[in-house]
Amino acid sequence: MAYSEKVIDHYENPRNVGSLDKNDLSVGTGMVGAPACGDVMKLQIRVNAEGVIEDARFKTYGCGSAIASSSLVTEWVKGRTLDEAMSIRNSQIAEELALPPVKIHCSILAEDAIKAAVADYRAKHEAVGVADVAASEARAA
Amino acid sequence: MRLPIYLDYSATTPVDPRVVDKMVPFLYENFGNPASRSHVYGWTSEEAVETAREQVAALVGADPREIVWTSGATESINLAIKGAAQFNKDRGRHLVSVKTEHKATLDTLRELERHGFEATYLDVQPDGLIDLDVLRSSLRPDTTVVSVMMVNNEIGVVQDIAAIGEICRERGIVFHVDAAQATGKVAIDLGALKVDLMSFSAHKTYGPKGVGALFVRRKPRVRIEAQIHGGGHERGFRSGTLATHQIVGMGEAFRIAREEMAVETARVRALRDRLLNGIREMPEVHVNGDLEQRVPHNLNVSFNYVEGESLIMAIKDIAVSSGSACTSASLEPSYVLRALGLTDELAHSSIRFSIGRFTTEEQVDFAVRLIQGKVGKLREMSPLWEMVQEGVDLDKVQWAAH
């Protein structure tokens, strides 16, 4: 197992481990992977009124490269808009961490986790948006 | 304390310094070929080889004339299984073994299958032990060889060799036992056991690598076909100049094992229990394999909700083996643990600790503290652990498999 120094650094000092309240409307939660495959990543983002990700947290069950990939993306998504976060590619993660070919799936999973978290946030807001419209229409009537 | 701490005695053991001291003269002044009959160099070496043969035989209750030197347990197993299968091929071509055997046995059987033999691989029970009724029902009129390991290398469980021997003997089936992991750990009395062939290794019992032995019973006589030809050494069973220094080392290692087994086993058991009690202070720790019918040197445990490779990475200050082979892309967990019915997740998160002659209490305590700290940290980081704490049943979750 020849891990790069960056993987070992993120593995030994993971950034932003933890959880945000998944019921909070400003939080988007993405959970990807499966225990039987050896990797499960949970990525959470907190989005402010301007649509900028101001905080991120992760929990990961997986190998050192999976932990490092998720730790890295919590750093990368902070301060970005949702669209900017969605533009992060697995190849950038793999390059930054110098992942070997057998660990590329870890970076793919991290990209998927970002997409899932953003999709969850957007889905919540669309649902709320519809509800808000319905509520205001009800009040107007 | 020197790091990493060695807790992988089932992989190999350090050579006991007393063994090294016995070996060295046979590399220097006593370099003679034990097959040289015409001078004192040869006679000295031959005498040393025969003393070692007596020492190996004494540990396992055999006659020295029943011991054949080989290069190690893998060669012994090849010679035993191929030799017996080929010798008896006109009588039958069916061979029986177990799914949890070492690759030395499984790959030998696969090779025989490619040459017209048929093999049955028995399942084990969840505790790792063979169900004797399953064994009985697998035997056929054309079954010629049964091969079972005495002590499993991954989980340390001890099979009921005496009972299996009875079953084979009454049917006239040749019974081979892989005892590589057993010598010096459990008492072996080939005077009582109905075993026809038994394979031994030196380096699992504080002897050197590169030497082993095969027991070939004389009464009733067991016949096998030689696999290595060239000079007819070892009564034709195994040709090749004997490695005197290695053989002397194996003899001395087995002499020490015989004399110190009782004391050493008690000490090792106390250390194993100390290790087990320490890591069992954590929840969701599973012992793999039966804990009673097991050598005390082995502890194989799974840490639920922690992924195996990250665990190995976290505990690099102890040298242990993992049941997880997920360093490759295949994500294949241990076939032994899978045969026990473990889920892939539990098999992946397994660690084999094996304790030995030079393990200390201080080392065990260090290992316990390290594991508690690292498993705790990885669980804090694990979304699965969080979900279980929240009461989520992970089996009911729809995972997005990738």
C-alpha cells in the first residue's frame, strides 16, 4: 500500500469530520456507496441565503483513500456556489491526492457525494418552494 | 518498546536463539554432505540429521523412520496428497478436503483435478469446525484420500483429528493432516491418532524457513509416489541433498517445543485472554471461529462498522494480518471467513492476532490501547456506526451499490 503523503495527511488529520442536522432546511445531505462494496460516504453541506456553501461535514466508512477523498472535498466545496461545487470532477480529486488506479473509485464516490448533497438541498428547497407558494396563495385567497 | 510489535506468529516465528546456535556449526566446520559415507565430514552430518529426525518424531509420537525431510509444509502437503492420490489412482480418483484449508492443500487438489481426479471440498460450521456427518456422507467407494488441517491458520480452530482418523481408517482411506500450525501448540500423538500422513513446518515453531517434514506411517504401511527424483535420498520418498543446518534447526526447535509446550501454552493463553478482554471492552467486536476448540495463540476478531484497510492503516504500529485483501481492486475478503458465513463487511474488518514465545504483557497492553483508540476514531468517522447508534437497521437500507 503505497499511499501518497496527501492521503496519509488527510487520513491521519481528517478535516471536517462530523454531522450537520439533516432536517435543517439549509443543509443538504448526500450518502453514496454500500457497505458490501467497502465504501460508504456521507457528505453534508450548509448553504447560506446567497447559495454559497459555508460549511461542510463528512463521515466515511472506507479505506484510507476514501477517507482522504471525502476530507478533501469538504475543504474544496466551502466558499463555492452550488454550481461551482457541482463542477468538481473526480479526476481533480484523484490528481490532488495522487490516487493509484485501483483507488480511482474513491474519487468517483466523492464526486457522487457532492452531487447527492447538492441534489438533496435543491430537492428540499423545491419542495419547500412549492409549499411556500401554496401557502401564500392560500393566504391570498 | 520496538515498533511495530510483532503479533503475527501464525505467519512465521523468529528463530529461537538456541536453535540458531545449534545450526551455525553446520554452516561452518560441519559442512559435510550427510550422504557421504567415506569420511568423518559425512558421518558427522548424518548423525546430526538422525538426531534431528528423532527430535521431530518425539514431538509427535512417531518412529524416526517415519519422518521424511522436505523443504517445508507446502512440499510435504504436495508429496502427501499427490503421492497418495497417484499411488491409489487405480483404486479410485475421489479426494476429500475442506473449504477452509490452506492454499497449499487447495491448490494441490486443483492441480490433481486438472489431471483427472475429482475433489469434494467440505463446508464448515459457523464455528469453523467440520460436521463429521457431512464428512461421512461425502465419502464414496472411490474416495482414496482425505486431507484436513489440524489447526487452521487464520482462525486457529482445532479439528477433531482423532474422530476423522477413525472414519477414514475403517473405510481404508488414506488420511493426510496438515499440522503446520499445530506443532508446539497442541499435543500430537501419532501412536494413537489414525493418521497416515502428516505435514510439518519448522518456521512456524521457532525453527528456520525452508525445511519441513512429512510423516509417512509404517504400520499399517502407507505408500505414496515420490514427486522429486534424483538419487533416492530419504528412502526414495524425496531425493536431494539434505540441508543439514536447516534440519538440525528443525530438530532443535521441535525439541524445545516438546519440553516447553505446557508452560508456554499457559503463558500464551493468559496473554491471549488479556488481549481479548481488552478489545472486548468495545462494543460490536466479534470473535471468528470457536474460542474453546482453538489454539490459544490465535485471536481472529472483526470490528463491526470499521473498514478493514483503514483499520490496518491505523494500527501500523502492530504487525498483524488482515482478513481483507482489499488492497487489490477485487475487494475479495478471506475465503476462510466467508466459509464461516461472515458477511463481507465483517470479513473485511477482521484482524488476526497471533501471539508467541517472545510476546510480552507490555506489548499486549500497547496493542489493546492502540486498537481501542483507533477503532474508536474510525467509528466516530463511520456513517454506518452513526446510523446504528440512531437505531437504523443497515440491512433494510437501500444502498446505491457501485
